[in-house]
Amino acid sequence: MTHAIEIKNLRKTYKGGWSPALDGLDVHVREGQIMGLLGPNGAGKSTTINILCGLVSPDSGSATIFGKDCVTETLTLRKMIGVVPQQIAMFSNLTAWENFRYIGSLYGLSDKQTKERAHDLLVRLGLDKHADKRINRYSGGMKRRANIIASLLHQPSLIILDEPTAGVDVQSRAMILDFLKEYNQQGKTIVYTSHLMEEAEQICDEVVIIDEGKFIVSGAPLELIKNTTDCKKLEDVFLHYTGHSVRD
């Protein structure tokens, strides 16, 4: 079995932190799957993503993407992965085209390559008629979709999305989820975080639940529901393993 991501015994404690952000985390993501990384606030999801992206170094343990080390081979990995952060990572006073042209140049793409790739994505995500508008004139859903396009211009084999449908309308959410399924069908691997359990149940081949920086349980959503006592949906499974206490 080929793994796109292998996380082994990953540990991270931030300076001044009361407890570890990651406490021996082990997670494997198979190549070509949609994997949901789930957990309550403070579970370690953001730290895990930041380590995978080469933005944070772990205290110990290892993390690799397609066999490349996330600490020592970050330059190579940047060409292989696309990241869609929860925040809109675009210049609001520039148009979508201007943003894409700049982002494409960071990946060494010519204007022609960027235009061709962005055009197809704009059409698919319903933004082709709005490409010459400034981002600050976009609705929340339009910004989310543009954020995804920006992460895919270099055609990554792995895409990591952090709450990609947060705060969007039903139509934009449906379009984004359908697009991610299509992207996955091209053989691409997707890692996806969300607090929307119904959404994760719908889109993910497998989910991994983590809490307090540790692996808790993993499996296909329907299997987890079936094998967890008195659970009828993924949200029930999530609460079964992480509890009902509110996390800050």
C-alpha cells in the first residue's frame, strides 16, 4: 500500500504551552484518497498541517509526503502540494487574474500556463465571469472558490484544505465538494479538515479523529458509525470519542 503521508510519533510543544500540541501522533494517508482530519479545537490539527507544509518543525518524530521529509525537503514538497488555508490567502485589492498571475509566477509558471490552468478552474468553479473583479468585491463563497483555484495552479498531487467551506452558502458548498470529488478522481490525494461532520461523512473515504495531540480512531465513516455503539451518524462517533465538553 502506497502512502501519500506518513506521520510517525510526532511531538510538538510550543514555548509557554501548558501541554503538547502533538503528543506522539501517528497518521497514515493512502495515496489517492480523501482523508478527513477531524478533532475538536486544540486537538492539534493546525499544528499537524503546519508541519506537513514545512511551516513548523516538530520536536521529534517524522512526517513525510510521498517519501519526502517535511523538515529537510520543503523546497521539493512545495511543488508537490497545494494548501488552501482557512484564511483567504489572496490580495484583496487585486483581481482574481492578477492574483493568479502573481501566484503562478511563484511556481515558475509562464503567464500562458497560468492563464490556461486558471481558465479551466474558473469555469469549473463558476468564476469565469468574475475573473476581472477585485477580490474585495467577491462574496464569501466566491473568495473560497478563488482560494482553491490559487492552490491548484501548479497542479499538485496532494492538496490540503483547512475548513474550505467555512461560512459559505449551500450552493458554493455543494460546488466545492463536487469539485473536490472530481479532483480526487484524477488520482489526487486530499487531506481535509472540517467541523462539519455531515460534510466529512459525505466526502471522505476515511476520517482520522485526533484529540489532545494524539491519534484516537480512524476508518471509513460508515464503518465507524456501524462499529461504534449507539451511533447513527459521524457526529455521534465524534462525540463518543472526544466527549461533549466545550473546547476553547
